[in-house]
Amino acid sequence: MSENRSEPVTGIPAVDASGLPDHVTETEIRESAARERREKLRSFLTNWQGLTGLILVTAFFASAIFASWLAPYDPNALDVPARLSGPTLDHLAGTDQLGRDTLSRILYGGRVALKIAAIGVSVALTIGLTLGMIAGFGPRWLDSLLLLIFDTVRSFPTIVLALATVALTGPSLTVVLAIVIITSIPQYARVARTATLTLRNTDFILAERSLGASMTRTLLHHVMPNVVGPLLILAAMDVPVVVTVEAGLSFLGLGVTPPTASWGTILNEGYLVIRDAPWMVIAGGIPLILTTLGFTFLGEALRDIFDPRMGKGR
Amino acid sequence: MLYYLTKRLGLSAVVIGLVVLVLFSLLHFIPGDPATIALGPRATEEAIARYAEKMHLNEPVWRQFLIYIGNALTGDLGLDVFSDRPVTAIIMERICFTLALVGAGMGWAMLLGIPLGCLAAVKPNSWLDRVTGVLSVGTIAVPSFLVSIWALLIFAVQLRWLPAIGAGEPGQIGDQLMHLILPAFAIGLSWVGYLARMVRASMLEVMGENYIRSARAFGLQPRRVIFGYALRVAILPTITLIGMGFGGMISSTVFAEIIFARPGLGKLIFDAVMARNFPIVQGAVLVATGLYILVVLFSDILIAWFDPRVRESL
């Protein structure tokens, strides 16, 4: 086990297993940990980016979950006489070519975005975490093989891959989900791998191994808790990407199928009537921007506070 | 260096090989007879037989694969289903539009982003630094296809300053440039943010080094220290970022070309997918990925050229 693979550390701080000075009591450690937590919370609450992000993200979740209460109309209800109406008191964000209320469609579109983001990110994170830990802990050849696969997948232009797949299968939400998952696995896996590599030869892991713990147990109970933190931050930063890919593919008519409302399909329908009804592409774009901004702000604030070494340097 | 080059080239060849394999399997994964799929349900028996003969569909699959590779190596990517013209010729017609767009988009992003990041790093916490910080997060978070749509709405539909669709009259440089402005703006915008932030981070790191302090102590002009010494080193991670980000660039180019109806490679792929014109999909996706891999390869070699440490690490 003396093999030492040096690797630039971008993940979590190395675990210091050295003993504490004698005069430090356990209560003191607890207190200082609590103080540190309070400190972090305070620095998060005074960080305007983080706070804005939190508000936007909460709004995203709330509007998607309570869409059926918030929406003034049925998102698919036709009102042909009022078609392509501009923003009025009846239709705050106007109507589309079939007279459907844009605001209601936006709210329901948020559900699609939330669904894709939740499923896509959590599945990608789980698979990425597993593969990354295996790559970091397993034999060298497996590591190299997995790295090669990650690099290949990550380097493939997403939209081109999506286009090629949809050419075969036809548009569907499942395909979008699969593409989102496959293309975002590598980044989770890479971070997990780097973090695992730095843990691999620490004393507490070596001790655990020498006690005869199986690889599964070591990974699940000792490596994973130390690796998962930076991945969660990464997940917050990944949501905008996922939401954008869904909206983009739906915009191209390759994602959700009509009449389901999605921010992408609203933008697509608006694009077709951009000369007569410019408010549709404006209204359809705003929630998309707010969501991506919200998650980006939140992710960056979390990263700056918990993991200053990751990403932008200092 | 030679060893590095060989290894890097070999890796690229493997990736290209994988892409060809996947693209080739495209046609064979879908249930049904490739000739019927390619020609559509209304094709006559005779036409199908002729097509099968021409495309070597009666041969065993592995022979077909070898034939496809052999042809691809000699620049023959098959024939367009509808016009019967060689796919290679069609791609060659379109590719200049894409290259011009990518070049222009990346170009203005670099011209603005790199100096911005530099200036922000030279005076950390100045108003310029703060504005740059907010600007980068903002531009990174906004999806490029939304920028395309909104730019189209504002500058082409409402203000009528710039043409909305197409690539301009052939032969008229001025007209073609006018058509290039909006899509280039759209795909470059988020890169301004990426580049500014990346350059800022690595500049901050480099500016703290001893040799920069020495250069200053010797009384060199600040401008020479910044651009002659610091930026030369700080630019390296940015080159990697540009190389790696080229895949994302291709994705946003696809959107920009579709939204602005610009006859480039992305639009070609999209139209072919919609028409289920498989030889074009196959060929154009292969060329797009090949282009991408070439760029990554080039940026890697450039890095290795600049930085001896990288050469030894692979």
C-alpha cells in the first residue's frame, strides 16, 4: 500500500489524523466546531450572492411544486379568441398562438425543469461518486480505463450527441434525461476520484483496512462521507447546465413532446412568432435565467465558504 | 516531447475510432432494414435493392464497417439520400460558415475577456474587479441559445440594426460580416465571463510569485511585468479551458446557426436529423467531433510546448 500517486488536490481538505494536544478537551472541540458552523452560516447570510441564490432557488422549487395552485389557468386550455394577446390583466404574460396562458405554461414548465434537474443530477451524482471512488481506490489499470472513458464522454459535444441520439429514437424526455446523466457523470467522477486518491493512504483508512474491513465497507463508511461534500456543491452548479440542456433540446423540438409545457417549448413557440408576439420569448426566457443564476450564485457562495480551494482559486 | 506527442496522438486516434464505431452502429442499432429507413417507406423494391448494392448492405456487418472506415479515410463519407451528392462536398460547403462563426465568437470573447481578467487581477477588489466578477457569473449563467433569441429579438426584430437570418450574399464580405455579428455575439458572451474569471484567478496566483516581485524590484515597467512575465504563465490554464470548452462552443454554435438560420455544420446536422437523412448525420457528426478532437489535441500540444511539467506528467 506504499504506492503513492501524487495528484493535484482540488477536493476536500486532507484529513488530519494526528493526535490532539493533551490539554484540549472534547467539549472545547465541540464548541469550536459549533463556532465554526455559526461563522460559516453568518458568512453565508451576509454574502449577497449566496442569499440571492437561495431566494431564487427557493422560488424555483416553490413555483414548480405549487404550480397547480399558482397557475391562473390550465396550461393546455385553449382560448382561441384571445390568441397572441399581449400582457393584459387576464393574461399577465400574454398568450400563445393557440390562446394558452403563457404564465401558467411557464409555471408548469418549471415542473419539467425540476423533474429533469432532480432526477438527472441525483442519478449522475450517485453513479459518478461510485465510479470515482472505484477509480481512486481500485487497481491502476481500472483507474486509467475509467479516466479514458470519462475524458471521451466529457469531450463529446453534448448537443451533437443529443442530435445523433434523437435521430434514432425520436424526441422524448427519457432521452434528454439519459443524455444529461451520461454527460455529467464524468465531472462528479473526477472530483470523487481525486478526493479518494488523497484519502487512500491516510492513516485512518489504512487502519480500517488493516482491521480487515472489506473494500465496500471502507468506501461506504469511511471514504464516502469525506468525498460527498464537494460533490454536493458541484451538484448545485450542475443544475443550471441540466436545466439549460433540457430547455435547449426542447427548444429544438427534441425534448418534451407537445402539448407538454416546458421553458424550451415556450421559447420555441415564441421564436416562431417573434415578430408578432415578442413577449413570449421574453417571458419564456426569464424563468430560465433566474433559475440558472440562482443555482450558480448559490453554488458559488457555498463553494467559497466550505471549499475555498475548489474552482476559481481564491 | 516526441513521446508525449505520440501518446497524445494515439489517444486521439482511439477516440476518433470510438466515434466512428458509434456512428456506424447508429444505423445498425435501429430495428429494420437500413435501406428502407434511409429511403423512406415509399421506396420501390428496385430502389431499395440498388441502394443496398451501392451501400454494400448485403455484405456482413464487419466488412461494411471496414468499408466505411476505408472510405472515410479517403474522404468519402457516402452520398446524400435526397440529392445524391457526396456528403463530403456538402460538408465542405457548410463548414466555412461554422469556422467563421466559432472564430469570430471566440475572438471577441478573448479580446475582451483576457484583458478584463488581467485588469481585475492587477487591482483586486477595485470597482473594475467587482464589476468583472458579477459580469462573469452573469454571463456564464445565461444560456447561449437564450442570448441568441434575445439578441435576435432586440437587434434584428425590434431595432432592425442587423439582419436576422442567413449568412449574407455570397461574395459580399460586408454583408456576410453583418450577418456574423449577432451569432458571434451570442456564442461569445458567456466566454467573456469564463475567460475573465480564469485569467483573473491564475493571474492572482502568478502575481504572488517571487520572480514577479523581483521583476518589479528591478524597476521594470508595470505593463511589462504584467503582460511580459505574468500573463505568459497565467494564460496556460486558459488555453486548456479554451480547448476543453470547444465542445460547449460547438453546442452553442448549433443553436446559433439554427436560430439565425445560418447554413453551417450545426444547421446541417439538425436539418438532417429532422429529415432522417442518415448519411449526412453520420458524416457531419463525424466531422464535427473530429474538429473538436483536433482542437483539444492542438491546445494540449500548445500547453506541453509552453510547460515542460505537463510533458512529463503524461
